[in-house]
Amino acid sequence: MKIGVIGTGYVGLVTAVGLAELGHTVIGTDKIKAKIDKISLGITPIYEPGLDDLLRANLKKGTLSFDADQHRTIRESDVIFVCVGTPQQEDGSADMSQIEEVSRLIAENLNSYKVIVEKSTVPVKTSSWIKRIITLYKKTPNDFDIASNPEFLREGSAVSDFLHPDRIVIGVESQIARDLLTKIYEEFGDRLLVTDIATAELIKHASNSFLALKISYINLMSNICEKTGADVEQVAVGMGLDPRIGKQFLKAGIGYGGSCFPKDIRALVKIGEDLGVDMTLLKAADRVNDDRIKLFMDKVRKALWIFKEKKIAVLGLAFKPETDDIREAPSIRLIRELLKEGAWLRLYDPKAVDNMKELVPEQSPKVVYCNSPYQAAEEANVLLLLTEWEELVRLDLKKIKDAMANPIIIDGRNCYKPDEVRALGFEYDSIGRQ
Ligand code: NAD
């Protein structure tokens, strides 16, 4: 069995490499030839811990290859994992044009029976559309099946998540598709959940929206903590000790970002509303998240009063640690707000600087990218911590204090202990605690 992977972004590349690591023969393709050229040389276009090594090892083994010719890749594959993007449109719904484009391409190249697997996050019932498009455009009598296998990897630990999954969800409507996918994931037989396709599609949106809801919930509690003197970190511990609630995703901060939660919750709201379902619950979670930057800006204003030409060190640009991904990162909105107010920014991130430079180009003295957190802190009037990278959690705060014009830290991720930071002579504000 040969497996094709279409779209070699964060999900597709990890999927291709991961499936090869599981022992399968895999070809990856993408519509961006430069990406395929780079990956074929063993260079990953994204930062994802462990991915480089695994890519090179599997290329060397010869079971993993990449081909910019999408037609050939499809024709040579028995099972095709579709991993293209499903970005958000203005009305909140998912833009399915990449999925449609790939469906037509598959139809054109349907030279044998194939199983087409939706790995991208798609609205429930998408498989019916893919089936319709392939049936409309195919030029041969060859048969095909659609299956859903939503991806649950987390950027920053994607390789490990792929190779050690909590669960593998497979949505199928034929025995052949069920058998093929069960074989592909044979190693995780004890963690397979096989459902119908619509259910599998919905499991992904339901999971992401629930996690986003959980984050917004603790952020809402942090707002109450700030007004009452309660400590959100301890509220989270107290809640998390209840196994029905669980400890994870109870971290108050400047809100969730990334290429999944914001778009997936909005897509599910749109799906529900189109079906006549009241989606107030998820809309509120989205609104709570949207307010995070406004509340954080209030903290910065409280510290600075006037923003104009104040030097602000911004540490952490990626939407979470261990990734270079800045899609929908809270840092983007904050940076834009700060620039609108006339502040001068000194930005640092261990991996995401190049991506941010494309969005917010260097423009000294208004926007300066720095090589270290200590350089960013030089002459700064305030330091904002936005991503809890290990490097930033373990800063030498004495060195930071010496570099700053005014020793003020506003910690958007509750990385430091307030007493310890204040003992060093900093003015310190964080989220949901005194
Ligand atoms: P991405 O933008 O990093 O990758 C998409 C890739 O598809 C790009 O390389 C792009 O060039 C390619 N592509 C687009 N149109 C194409 C076409 N017609 N033919 C061939 N290639 C094409 O996106 P991603 O983060 O990998 O996400 C992909 C899907 O997986 C989305 O639906 C997303 O919601 C879902 N997902 C993402 C994550 C994550 O953490 N990033 C996790 C789980 C699920």
C-alpha cells in the first residue's frame, strides 16, 4: 500500500514523516514547489521539535519521498491523506476552496480505487461534498471511498503526539476503508475509535471548541480574581483536582491563538447557526478570548500612562512555546495596538521572528527585532511577556532589571512568582492575581 499526503504544512509534513516512521511507504506533495524542493533535501520549512531528524532518517530509508507533481503523487497512491488548509472566512465559516481544488485533482487522476482521507479540520458533512465533486469530475469508472481521520497533534509536540496518540478517530462508511485505515494505524489498535464519517468530522470541531471554551472559562475567572483579590492560579489548582474537570487547559493568560482554536470555534458556531442551533455558549467563549488583549492593554496603560515613544520589550511572539507559528497569535493584535498608540517596540522570540518580520517589518526605532531577551530589555520602559518559552521563564531577571530604563514587567502568562519578582525591585503585574 502506498500512501499519498497532499499539503505539506504543519499537519501534512508531520503526517507524512510520521506514517513513514510507522513503516509505510509515503509520498508527500504540495502545490508550492519550493516547499517540496526544500523538504526533499531534508530541510523542514517549519520549526517543530524532532521533525528534522525524523524527516532525514526516513528520506534516507527510502520509504519517504516528496514529489511536486501532484498528479503523479495521486496516481501512485492507494490511500490519500488530504492535509491542506481550511482557513477562516469573514463570516467565520471555513474556506473549503483548497479541499475542493484537491478533490478535483484527485478526480482527474483517479486511475484506480483509492481511499481519500480528510485529515484537515472540516465542517461536519464535508465528505458528501468531496464525494460529489469527485463523482462529477472523474473521467474513469474507478471507485473510491471517503474517510475522516481528524488530526489532534499540537504544534510544539507534534511528532510525539503523532507517534504516541491518545486516540485515533476514524470515520468510515465502507469495510475496505475501515480495513485499510485500521491497517495503517495497526500499532495503535487499542486507541482506535471507529465511527461514521459525520461523527468523526464533528469530534474534531467539538474537541477544539471545548478546549477553547475551557481556556475562556479560566480567563473569565481571572477577571473576577483581579477584582476580588482571589488568585486564579490557585483557583485553577483547586478546580483541576476534581477529576471531572482535570488540570489541563486551566491556564489564565492573554488568550488562545494559533491556526486552530480561533477558527475552529467560529467555524462550529457558523455550522450550528446554519443548522438553526443556538450557539450562544461558544460565541461567548470567543468573545471572552477577544477581550483578552483589550484587558492586557489596560494593564500596559496603567503602567505607562502615555505610550508615545515609550520603549516596550515584547518577549514571545509565537502563539505558544516550541513553535515558529504566529497565525492568530495574541502578540499580533497587541503589537498592532501598541504601534497605533505610538509605542516603540523591541521584539524577541526564540523561533518566530522571521514569520513576524513578514507581518510587521523592522522599522527602527519603532520596530526593532532583537537577538536576545536581554537586548530587547535594553532601555525598555516596560517588558511584556507573551509566550511561556522555557528560555523566557528562566530569564536572569537581575540582568533584565539592569538593562531596563524602568523595571516593570507585565506577565501575560503568569510565568513568574509575584513575590520573587517584586523582591528584585520590579513593579510586576500578571493575570488574575495580585
Ligand atoms: P498549513 O497552511 O501549514 O499547510 C497547508 C498546506 O497545504 C500548505 O503547505 C499549502 O501550500 C498546501 N496546499 C494548499 N492548497 C493545496 C493544493 N491545492 N494542493 C496541494 N497543496 C496545497 O496548514 P496546517 O496547519 O498544516 O493545517 C492543515 C489542516 O489541518 C487545517 O484544516 C487545520 O485546521 C488542520 N489542523 C491543524 C493543526 C495544527 O496544529 N496546525 C492541528 C490539527 C488539525
